[in-house]
Amino acid sequence: MIHNGQERPLIGVLALQGDFEAHLKALSKLGVATRAVKLPEHLTDLDGIIIPGGESTTIGKLMVEYGLDRPLKTLIEQGLPVWGTCAGLILLAKKTDNALEGQPLLAVMNIAVRRNAFGSQRESFETDLSIPVLGEAPFHAFFIRGPAIMEVDPGVEVLATLDDGTIVAVREGNRLGTAFHPEVSRDPRFHHYFLRLVQSVRK
């Protein structure tokens, strides 16, 4: 797909609530064409989409209000690469053990998650993670009211765990999920990893 006269992917970031601006800035630093997605027509011609952190209940309700939930779910099921970070991960999971009643979810990844698994905002933390797909150097990860991935079905690749074995990053085909916030890190490797996934689909 050609954008601005150059062959480069167009990545959307769901921009209804939460940390979308940090993702847009991180992608722009990598020279990627970006689009803030607020309406169904903004989904046209995307090569991939990121669902950011924030309040998963609020983002879900706004997706329904703006008519984004069904077309976005259809595109993902048709193969559009997607990456959910923190609240975005919750929205992608097929199972949550403490979702609010009636909470809208996209439910496209075969994982079970627990919301706010590490406690309140005051209990946010940072840690270095070993993520072999990103290389040998540890990735400094920020957990802000993050969910934890409690179960994964066969076919879901575990990319990273905490020292106690808690799963915090997964990939299932074109679908990527992280319980932490790579967009607030100065380390671009996770965004590069998603872009490689997008490029593999475009070939």
C-alpha cells in the first residue's frame, strides 16, 4: 500500500480513550504512516491496528457507541494484524474472570485474562523482562494497573513471563497482546516486532 508516495504500512491506533497518543508518537518515530481511529471509516486500508491501554470498560463502551466494535472484530477475524496493550489486551481476550457485567469485548484471542491483576494504580511497577523474540537484551516494561494472562490455549505463543511465571505477553498468529505499556518505553523493539508481523502479512 502506498502512503505519501512511499511503500510503507499504515497502522491505526484506536483513539477513543487511553494511551493512544504515545503509540502514535512511537510509530511516527519509526517512520510509519499512522491514523487515529475514532470512526468505522477510519478502518479503511489499514495494515494493522493497535488497541491501547486505558480503561477497558470505557473503551469497549465507546467502541459500541461509535459503531466500531463489529467492523473491527470482523477485520481482525479476516486477518488484520492487531496488538492490544494493557486494556487493549483485555478487549482482545475471549475470557476474563472479572470483567464487568455486559462489558463489550472483541474476544478474538484464545486467552483468559484477569483485570487489574497487580493491584491499583499505586501498585504500578517497572521491571526488566526477557523477551527472546526481541533479542538478548532485557526489555524494560511498565505495568500500570495491568492485567495478567491466566490461561492460553494451544496455538498461543507465550512471549514473556514475570519471574513468578505470570504470563505477560503472547502472540496468536497475527494477534499480539502485552499486559504492559511498551509505548511509554524508549525502547522501540516491541513496535518493530509488530511491524515485522504486519509486513509478513503484506507479502
